[in-house]
Amino acid sequence: MAFVAPKETYSGKVFEVTIGADKTAVFGGENVLPFYSFEGNVPHKPVIAYEIQDVPPEDWPETVKNVYEGVSGDPVTWAKYCQDKLNAQAIALRLVGTHPDRENRSSEDAAKTVKDVLSAINVPLIILGSNHIEKDSSVLVAVSEAAKGKNCIIGKAQEGNYKTIAAAAMANNHKLIAMSELDINLSKQLNILITQMGFDKERLITDPMCSALGYGLEYTYSVMERIRLAALAQNDATMQPPMLADVGMYVWKIKETQASEADLPMWGSLKERGIAWETVTAGSLLISGAEFLIMRHPEAIAAVEKFIEELM
Amino acid sequence: MLIIGEKLSIIAKRVREAMIKKDKGPIQEIAIRQWKEGSGMIDANIGPAEDGGEELMQWMVTTIQEVVPLPVCLDTTNYQAIEAGLRVHNNEWGRPLINSTSNDPERFPILELAAKYNSQVIGLTVGKGGLPADAGERAAIAAEIMARAMEYGVPLEDIYLDPLVLQIATSQDHALKVIEAIKMFQEMNDPAMKTVVGLSNISNGCPKHIRPILNKYYFIMLMNAGLTAAIADAHEMAEAMQEKKLIDDVLAGKTLADAAKMTEITKTLDVIMGKTLYAHSYLEM
């Protein structure tokens, strides 16, 4: 008798999310575990967005800062470079300069930056705050309005500020990232609270909080895996939004992507090390269930895209 | 089912203040209420009680037994405080229960006290190295506690095995593992081993309005699994007994006339059994 491979079938399905107004990108929609196309339907590849900032990336390590030398002084030039030269499918603009401990840029300034970037690109835009609970709740409201009609992703709504941010994303027809801190039950709870406001669950993206290889990646991995299993096996609609892995910002702040070869010769090439670290972190989180990634280094992104091609 | 009235704990502000001031009023009021509502024993939880633990435990035992004809569950990690409590305990109302020994070597001497004072003792199935992963690990630890009890001369009939209830909000998968452990413990001796749980820990960290719901339905499931005793609020457990038939009907697949109650029970049982992921708002979904 011929061998028949056992197949797992699931009652649930991940929501399909389309972002962007001119050019669009689509992710999610699968009814199987990541890349298990032999068991069901995987209609879309994961999408990777290039991360840029509203202020020059002074705090990024050399390896990744050098790549954007000459363009990163201005977010519009930087965005166009990612779109036109690096063929970015999507761009993630992090408004880190609005943080009170940084440049403390105003909501109005942030809104202007968003408008300028949007008028220069046609790929989807993801607009991220500075991860300051109070400041984000005013900045993200202003930028949601500034980006009205562009079908962006706004983020991140957290327990402490989700009401105002979700209301603004809803009023201006954007998608929304809901972030909780590495706890599957709190992640579900935040998605419930946001949908109880009338926000459509099919417009949500879950961020269970990222971490870099060696710095708690296994926690993110396990929470993502359990979220995906709840979505598929338990058909839990609150856990069916696609998931975000915000890889770049976690990888490019750790010692392994910064320590010089002179100080630690046994660690090998600093450049290769950083790119490999971002690649491996991103690849692991794709396997655990992320459908949408935010990354920084073009070579890491190229490597992860190749990885996706091979798995699809 | 033995209910060990749980409300006399140092964690509760009112009780703590009464303990500090040695004010009998609130302690006796709570003890009487737990007794009238169906407790067969009163838990006296004085915490680690590093300073003045002996005197405090004696005061608690005599204060409770002055007004309530019940034995006391001596709940502290302080060895001397337990011994002091055992010395003044009035066995006329029943034998005391020590809470607890475990598989942690520091807790072995507790068994000496149980043997010396002819007391019953709770065997908490945890070791020194963290929490048990599943029912099997709990049973393995239980076997070690049982073997040690025999060495110390404590009859197995005097041991209550406690599988350690964990919070459903953070350790949802343990809810069923604890139920499974309760069944396994009973198989470990003939006559069956006695079992006990600290029930309300299941809902620790949950919103206030859903705590009694989780406590009650989890209690019924544990009861159906053969649980002997629970450290719990007697009032809540009396309510649980009134609702037992409804819960058993839902477990048997029947439809209740009261649709709202049916939904509440179904959703809660699904969370306990791990069929849906817990979130604080699970009842609203």
C-alpha cells in the first residue's frame, strides 16, 4: 500500500489584510501553519517593510547606518530610495523623533513628515509612533488624519493608549497594530478590547512583542506559535489577525550587532554578524507565524526573501 | 467534601490588621461566618511569620476555637509556629491539619511534627526546582512524599495531596493537569489518597466579577474528579453546590432553559478545559 502522508486540517483561518492605496500589498489568508502549503491554502507570501525614521538614524550601528548614508538625512529621500532603488514592497516610518526624550517633535511636524513621505511614494506606508504611551496617543491621532484614504497601518496601540489610537485609525480607515508584552492572554484581551470599540477585527495586526535572537526570541516564538494554533485549531477569531515581527529595532541595538572586531575578534566580521543576526531572527519568527516583518538591512531582507521563496 | 474556610489570611488587609493588633473581633466574626456557611475546618494563614510566629499561631488557634467547634489548618512556613499551634490546638473539635510539607528538603521536618502531634498534613507536590510540568510529575512527587511520610511514621490516611492550583490567567494549561493529578493521586493507594486544593488561586489575577464564577465551576469539576477537600470560601462553595446540577447537565451535553446561564457555564468550562484561550473578557466574547 502506498504511503499517504497524514494531513492536519484546521477549522480556523488567518484574516487576509490588504494595505496601501496605489500599489498594495497583501498578507495573511492562510488556513494552515506557516508555509504548510501541502496541508492547505497559503495564498500570500509574508510581506517585509523597510524601516525608516523621521530623524537621522544616529543611534543605528554603522553596519546598517552606512547603507543609507546620503539618503537618511531626510525621510522623503530615504523612503524614495527604499522604494526605487531597493524595491521595497512597503515602508515603515518610525516617528522616533517625537519621543519626549529625543527631539520631541510635535504632532503637527509628524503629520507633515507623513504627508511628505506619502506624496513621494506609491507603496504602502506603515506609520509607527515612538513607543511613548502618552505622546503616541496624540501623534498617532494626528498622523492618522494626515494619511486619510491611504490605507496605512498605524501602530502601535497598547493597553495604555489603545482607545484614542484605535478611534483615529477607525475614523481614517487604516489598519491597526495592537501590541501587548509577550503574554498570549493579554494579547487576546487587547484584541477583544479594541474590537469592543467597534474596530473591525479583520483590520487588526497582532504584535505580541518582538525580541532578538539571544535576547528572548524563544518567548516571542512560543507566544506567536500559540496564537497561531489558537487561530487555526480553536478557530478563535480574536487571534486570527496576521502577526507582526518588528525585527530591525530589536536586532540592531544588541551587542552582537555592534561590538567591534578589534574588541571581539572571535566573533568574526561585524558586518556579516549583524546581517546574519537580523536574518536569523526574522526567519525564526516567520516559522513561528509572523506574516508581516519590519526590517532594516537590505542584505538581511534579501536573504529572508530568498528564504521565503524557497519555503513557499 | 471538606471545606477548609479560607478567609483568615494575612494577605487580607482587615485580617492582617487584626493579627497585628491582636483584635479578636474580626477573626472570630470571619471564623463564625465560614463555619455557619459550611466549613468543616478553618485555615489560619499567618504567612512566613518570621517574628513572633509562635505566639501569633497560638493566638489564632485559640481565638478561632474559642467561638467555633472546628479544627484548624495551620498555614505557615514557620516550623516553630506550627509546633506552637499544635500544642494549643483543641483536638476535641477534630484533628488539626498542617499546611504543608513538600518535596523541598527544608519542608521534610514538618512530617516529624505531624507524627509527634498525631496531626494530618498537606503534601504539596512541588520540589525545590520549580513547578511541576504536568500531572505525571505531580504524581511522581506525590510518591516521594508518601514514601517519606511512611519513614517518618505518618500514616498515608493522614496525608492530603495538593497538586498546586495555578492561575488560569497565566498558566491555563495547568487547570486540566491539576484535575488529572487529582484522579491520579487517588489511584496511588488503597484506600484512595486524600486530596486538597487551594481553590481560589485558579482565579487569582482575574477581574473581580469573574473570580467566583471560575472558582465555583472549577470546584465542581474537581469534585467530579474525586477531590476530598478544598481550601475555599464556604459561601461560594455553597453556591457552587446549588449550581452543580446545571454544570453537570452542561457537561453531559444537555441544553439549559436559562440561556444566559448556559452561555456562562459553557464559556467557563471551555476556558478551564483549554478549548478556548483565556482572556479577562472571555465571558463577553
